Amino acid sequence: MADNTTAHGARSSSGPRGHSQGPRQGGGSRQGGGPRQGGSRRPGFERAKPEYDQKILEIRRVTRVVSGGRRMTFSVALAIGDRKGLVGLGTGKAIDTSMAIQKAQKAAKKNMLKLSLTKTQSLPYDISAKFGSAKVMLMPNRGRGIISGSAVRDMLLLAGVKDVTTKILSGSKNKLNNARATMVALAHVGTKVMHHKPESDRAASAAPEAKAEAPAA
């Protein structure tokens, strides 16, 4: 009996369920509490910074009745800008929101304005404009920041305009019409960018022209 008790005690202390055993060697890395080695992002796969900042002003679901039933699409109103005087507005429609956003980006790049601002990045004078039922007024306020709201504020922030007070003089709450009225107002102090191209495309097209203009040795 003594031998069996001793053997059973030795078996329980050395078995897989015994509490006298030390920590498992395989789980030491997880018990340390350090960061996981696989969570670090590879330097070669970092996301490139976009050329312009963008803001989705409105997303609407549009339904059209066709012969087979109803067809649902998404309409997106999007504003872009570099916060240094360039701003654009565009709309896009597609069966998927990502495709609609891409179409809106292309349309916004085709309708960009280059603003002529003051040294303090403000407007030179008061401007009022109207588009449809939306009517806005933009007024420089000499160092009090942007006092604005709705889509008008988003357009001014993307354009890089500072120290401006705005008022929506109409009762319209349509963000797209308010944004278009803001673009009409900013057109008084800006010029339309013709044949817009990204910086990479402009650099690629300028290289052959520079070689052609260089005198032959």
C-alpha cells in the first residue's frame, strides 16, 4: 500500500495536470507582454499620401424605375483642395459608393479654382453669390478665424482660406447647392485651372519638352 501511494503521488506531481510543473516553454513569448513581432508594417508597403485632401459633402441613394423594376444607385458630392488656394467640387453616380467617389474626384479635378488670396490667406473684399435657391455671403473678418458652418466651411478649409465670416442668406439646407454657391463666390477671386494633371503627369510631360528645347552639343 505504501508503495502504491508513493507511486501515485509521484505520478500526480509529474503528470500533465500537476501544479508543481513550471511554465510551458512554448508560451513564454506570450506571457512576456511585449508587442507581437508580426504586427510591424513593412516599410515598402506604406500608403502613399493623396495629392489633395477631400471631403464627402453628401451621399444620396437614387432610385430609378426601369422595365425590370427599380434600379438603385448612389450619388456622391465631393470637394477637394490642397489648403493652399486650390479647391474643386464634383459629383459622381454609380451602383457602388467607391465607384461614385472616384467619378466625383475626376469631376472635381476638372472644375478646380486657383484663388488669389491676401497675404494672410483671406479674401480681399466681401463677396455674395447665388446658385439655385442657395445664397451665401463671404466677408473677411481680420484675424477672427473661420466663422462658418455647413458645406461652406468645408469648402473654405479645403481651399486654405482663413479669417472669413460666412452667412447663408437663404433657407436652403441643401449642402450641394450651398457648396456650389460658395464656388460661384470664390470664382470672383479665382481663375479656373485648365487641363488639370497630377504632379507626376506634369513632371513626365515636362521632361521631353526640356530635352527638345536643350541645344544640341
